[in-house]
Amino acid sequence: MSKNVTITGSNMDERSYKRRLAEINKSSHFEYIVLGSSPTMTLSEDIFTPSKLLNLSVSSCKLEDIMALLQICNDNDLTCDTLIIGIVPTYFNENDKGKNWEIYSKYYNEFNGENGDLFEYSYFSNLFSISYFQESAASIPNKLRNKTVEMNYVTTVINDNYTKRYDGSIYYPKSFREREQSVVDQECEKWTFDAYNNFSEISQNRVVMFEKAINRALKNSKLVIFYMCPMHPIFYDRLKNEIWMKQCEDYIKAFANNNNIKIIGHFNPACDGLKNTDFYDASHARKETVDTIFFRYLKAN
């Protein structure tokens, strides 16, 4: 039986871990592979039982991450029947200066037919490969035994601590899952996200990047699905009149329609009947909410 891992502490090298997860599953075929940002990280194998799923989503995902992850899948001969790609508006913000993706520079450059060096932030990559795939704990280097981090094997999914599951998905800690609704709502009234900085209109350069990535995905997967990650009602109401929001919504729908891509979900939570209580925070729907959205799709198909 595959094991999950609970984690306390920080300094998690998430992107190196996801690369290692792909490497360990080399030459495997999955019914579903999931790419995207943190709102898609709760998508787990149990939603699609008995299908096999691999979740390679990373926090603060950019289009560069999507391209790199597609290349990582290619390099490791990972195939799937259905590729689920989480869509967030920030993909199209030219002014998003996030650099987390640079750990994947080698793969991003390979995707674009170039050469490049891999930025290797390896502090936690070995730790995750050992924890997830049941290699000997004795082989963990001493430098990884950080007092601020504790990791434990568990067979349970719902735990007090942050849980990383064997299929690459996550379950948030109790302290995050059970925050007071009034606190969440108040946070959404004033929360700002760096990736939205100076976002005035959809970037045509980012559109070209997006289409390059999706066209590659369409060639390598039998079916591609877009999951438009919903926003907390208060947060969406703050953004719904922004020019870029309307542009993103219209563009994604038009592109999907022109390429026979199924869309699940909406940025606008009202379209799926979602309420404040369906969200952990401004941009993360609760796991149960995401599961329900996907169950509806599976039932209809």
C-alpha cells in the first residue's frame, strides 16, 4: 500500500520534489495527469477511483512551469489518457515577476529547443523522494535532519498536519481547513496577490506562450481538460470588472471551444453555485468543493 507523509516545518523544495516524482514514475501510463498551481494540488486519485492519477501541480505556477513540466513528462516517458490543466488568470500577466519557475530552466529551455542549466535547489529533493517512495530512512543525509521539519508516514488522508499524498496531491493542515469563516471573508476583502501586480490587460506574449504549451499537450495526450480555478465570491467581486479578468475569461473559453477542449469550473464562483464557505481563502476552493465540481463532470461523462 502506498504511503502518505505528514509534514511540519518549512523549506519544502516543491518543484524538485515534483521532478523527482516524475522520475520515479518513469515510463508509466496514467489515466490522469494534473498540471497547474496550488488550487489544483488537492486533486487526488481517490476522486477518479479506480483510475491512476499523478498530480504534478506546483505553487505559484507560471506558464514557464507548465512548459517545463510538459518537458519533464516527455523526458520521463510519462503518458496519460487525460491531461488536466488548472487555469488561473495570472498566467497572462506580463508583469508577474515570480521567479520560482527558474529551478526548471533546463526543462523550459528544452521545451523551447534551447540548452540551459538546471537551477538545482536540492535541499529537500532527496528527502521527498525517500519519504514518498519508501526508500531507507537511513540514507537521508544528516544535513536534511532539520529540527524545524518533521515528517511521518501515515496511511490516513485527513490529518492535523500538512499531508503530501503518494499521488502528488495534498491535504491541507487542520489549522488551515478549520479557520473561522469570518476570518477568511475579512481576509478576502483586502487580500492582494503579488502575481496580480500591475495586471492591466491580457499579454499577447503570454497568449503565444500559452498556445505553444497547450498545442504540445494536445499532441501528446488523448484528451486535455481546462479547470478554471474558482475564486472566493468576495475576491471575485473585487476583480470581476477588471479588463484583464473579462479578457482572460473570454479568451480561455474561445480557445477551448476552437480546440475541442472541455472546460470544468469557472473563475466566477456563482457559475458553479459556490458560496463563501466553499473556500479556504481567496483563491483556494476547499478540497470537498473541488471534488464536487469534478464529480459532476465525471457523472455527466
